[in-house]
Amino acid sequence: MEEKEINSHKFACIIAQFLDDKLAKDITILNISHVSSLADFFVIATGDSTPQVKALMETVKEKVKNNFSRLPLRNENDTKNRWNLLDYGDVVVHILHKEERENYALEKFWSHAFSITEDEWHNEAKEYSEYNKK
């Protein structure tokens, strides 16, 4: 598949859509571009179990590679595989087990970042949904 050029906002929205299609919970996109040089966006999602956390991470890696010919610059996880991080440079994806999500409260730590609404990211990425939500 040919490489498609997209901006980091759309890329973050598409990753959120990939996660949503695989039943990730509490998907949040934070625009951190004005408060950090780490990345432009964080995509944060929750899995109900350790196997789901791993499956969500594998899904994102596979779909991003197949659709955009991109591999993560870094791929990290904790020893129990309850927090996975995929760093694509402009977008960093955090997939956490629900207990880790509550403990680390990334949204509170990054409370000065702007959130992208679920309606906005669904609309921005609808052509990438397996279920073509409106």
C-alpha cells in the first residue's frame, strides 16, 4: 500500500478510531503541542485485561503499518504488559490496563493540554473505521 501523508491531528484521530473498532475504552486524545516538545498528540486508551492491552497495541502497530507504512520509533511496555506505549514521533499512544489508567491519571497530569472530542475524532477518521460510524 502506498504511503499516505497526513497531519498529526488526523493521524491521532485515526489511531483513536482503530482502538475504538477493537473495543478500547475511555479513548482520549490530548493535543500537547503547545505544552511539550515530546509530541503533538497523546492518544490514551484503556483495556479491560492484560491480553486486551496487548491486542490493542498489536492492532495499532499493524493498522498503522498497513495504512501508512509507519513503524513506531519506540515501543515500550511494563513488565506485566499493563501499560504499552507506541511512539510515532508526532503521536504517542498509551494503552493501559484500567487500574494503571486510574493510578497514573495521565489526563490530570496533562490537564493543560487540549482534548479532542470523541465526535471530532470519529468524524475526522470515519473513512478508517471498520464499521463506518457517522
